[in-house]
Amino acid sequence: MGKEKLHINIVVIGHVDSGKSTTTGHLIYKCGGIDKRTIEKFEKEAAEMGKGSFKYAWVLDKLKAERERGITIDISLWKFETSKYYVTIIDAPGHRDFIKNMITGTSQADCAVLIVAAGVGEFEAGISKNGQTREHALLAYTLGVKQLIVGVNKMDSTEPSYSQKRYEEIVKEVSTYIKKIGYNPDTVAFVPISGWNGDNMLEASPNMTWFKGWKITRKEGNASGTTLLEALDAIQSPTRPTDKPLRLPLQDVYKIGGIGTVPVGRVETGILKPGMVVTFAPVNVTTEVKSVEMHHEALSEAMPGDNVGFNVKNVSVKDIRRGNVAGDSKNDPPQEAATFTAQVIILNHPGQISAGYAPVLDCHTAHIACKFAELKEKIDRRSGKKLEDNPKSLKSGDAAIVDMIPGKPMCVESFSEYPPLGRFAVRDMRQTVAVGVIKGVEKKTPTSGKITKSAQKLLKPYVIFKILRLTSPALVCSFSLVLTMLSSLALVLVCKIPCVQYPLVVSYLNDTI
């Protein structure tokens, strides 16, 4: 697939066993990049293992297993095509252990597809206080995913089957909850589906003739349709921040035989091109980009929203890792954060949070412990108005402005400048206890770094000097001193200017003679 259609990213969220894998597998299976031979192989394997009824989920499980074993960095199998878009699926398994993956995935999504199970008791389990439907939807909104589609799944297992009453009951309850979070239900497509049977997935279902279709009302333009595929086509084309400097958080770094080191990630802002010189923060490694690929095709440039792999020169897989951020060395390169100020909302903490609390933060693809160094003020979570200065502690439901210090080197940005790098989730006790947005960052001056030879050739001397000044100030200071003395000495010798005007040269000559 080339770049004729726009690429968008969706995250599929919802409670465990709501049917996310089957629904997603169905879309990939019917509209995706899987060839016929692979489908036949998967069907045969599923049947042999007695999992014939799970063939769509089986497709997804096979792809997951392949990806986890590192067999391929090709994510083309994780995408499908609509009449308008190439859609890449960011996987978000439902078990609590996987929520941190969902957080890093969600921050890359243009739209969230929330799957809720309509089966008796299943919907109630998902939407309960301990269920994941609420948490996933809240995370998606807080982390900046402003478009939502709700798939009311397993309509074939309601009592009676395909019950209009049950569907309307679920729509009412989900609408109430998502409205509390911040979504406007009028802008959300609700679609009754069966991910397994295919009802209202790609074609209108003959089993739900009572369903007159979904409608979206929004200022950018209204939309209507019947199927989940049509709802995906109605996603608003995201505006991509191509004019900002490059920011690309790394999801993984691979060593590919015969090619070399290939970092993989999504371009969040700016443009990535072959021949560019990039700096990785917080490790401060600077190198040249040899090539950029997406879905096995070489790109002349990668735009925001593109999930790409790019080959870098003379950089080992040990030099860079997941959570690092690539940026243009010549245009506001990313740097390590010394401290940052954030607005946090405490969602679900059993006790009190005080200064010194050091949970794990998931910000873009980074997963690092950060200390709540100072609780500056408690604020109203909706209006942002100050309620109290220097609160002693915070509890569930509170919002506050806090100063945070990363426990290990970390690259973050303010939400106003680079939104995808300026929002985070706070994880503790295997759950999300808070979410936040970064208001300001104090950058740390690097003390060491690496510039590859190819990067040195491409960078102009003044840029190298600038990078060196950041990475090795002592070296630059000595270099500047020598340059000053040499130029002064030249003036003394050539122009016969009295040495008394250049005491630095005199003292240097006295010391060396």
C-alpha cells in the first residue's frame, strides 16, 4: 500500500472478553493485508486445535505471537483498508497487566473503538467500578483521543437474540458515563454488532432490521451509516503537525541482519526523511538516517501519524531503546528533562499521595519512576481554579499542580508544544492511579553523548559545536581558549600589535617557553 489514502491509527479498548480480538480480527481478516494462503493456514491450525469458532481472534493471536517473537517488524498485517483510510490497529489487550501498553498505544491513536459486550451480565461486569470499560474510556479521553466509536458487541448472545431493548439500555448507560468523562455522545457512533457472526461489521445485518443506523452530529460535518466499517470511515481526518520540529518516540529497536539498527515508532510531530541527522534523547546519540520504511515500502518522507522503521548509521541496539525520542538535530532537538511541572488528576488511589511519592509514569513510550517532589497547589479539576496552596496530600478525585523529578533519564515535553509527549498516566499497584498533562519542562544540559562520523559530515561545524557545547562543555571551553589564543597570536605576529594588549597570549607564551 502506498500513500494515496490517509493513514489513521485506532486503539481498540474495552473489558476483557468483550470481544475485542474477534472484532479486530474480523476487520483485518476481511479488509486487511493478509493473503489468502495465510488465511487458509490460520483456519487449518485453528480447526486442528479445536478453535475453529475463534478463527478471527486466532488471526490476531498468531500475529501477536509472531510480533512477540520478533520474527518481523512489519505491521502491515495489523492494518486494514476502508474506502477512505488505511487503518493501523494499535493493540490494547484487556487484562489489567496490559493497561500500560494501552496507555502508550492510546497516546498514538486518532480514534478509540470501545467494545462493550451486550451479553447478560457481561456488560454489567465491564461497566462496574472494577471493570475496565470505564478506565479505558477515561484514559483514552485524558490522553487526548477525542474521537470515539462504541461497538455494542455480542448482540447474538442477548436474551432474546439481537434485542433492541438491551441495545438501547446499553447505549443509554454508556452515553451517561462517557458524557461525565468529557465526550459528547452526539459525536459518537453507537453500532450494534457481532464480531463473530459479522452483523453490522461490513454489511447491514438482516438480524437487526429495527436498527435504523447511527448518526453523528458535529460542527465539522454530520455523518450517518449502519456498519462499523462506515463509522470508521466517518472518523474526522486528523490534522497532522508537520510544521513542528520532529518528535518520534521509539516503540522498539531491532537489529536486522544485513541492514543494521532499525528503530521503530510513530512520527508524532514534524517530518522524518532519509539523509536527515537525528538526535536521540535522553541518551544524546546523534546519527544519520539512511532510510525510512512503512509497511515494507521505502518512503521519501514520513509524516505525523506514520508508524515507521528507519535505519540509522553506526548506532548499536545497545545505544538506544524504547522510550527514547528522536528529533531533528538542527531544529529544537529533544533533551533530557531535569524536572517538570504537571497538572494531575488522582483517579483511583486507596490512600493519600504526599510529596516524595514515586510511582511509575507512562509517557509516550517511556515507562519510568518519577517522584512527586512538590505539591504546589490543589485545583478544581474542571475549571482549573486554585483551591489551596501547598496541600499536604492528595486523594482520589483531587486535581493538583505538582513538580516531578524523573528517577532515570527521561525525555518529555510540555503538552502545549508537543501534546503526544506531554500527557502521561501514573501507575501503581498494577492500576492507573492518576493521569496528567505537562505544563512546563526544565531541560537538563547533557554531559556526554555520541555523534557518529556520518552525522559529523552532514552537520555544519557550528551545529557540531552547538551539540558539543551541550554534551562536553569542558572540551568546548578548551577548544575556544585555544582558538582565542591562536587568533591573538596571529594578530601579534602579523600585525605587530603590542603584546601588552593580549595578556592571555603573554601568559601562555611565558608558561610554554
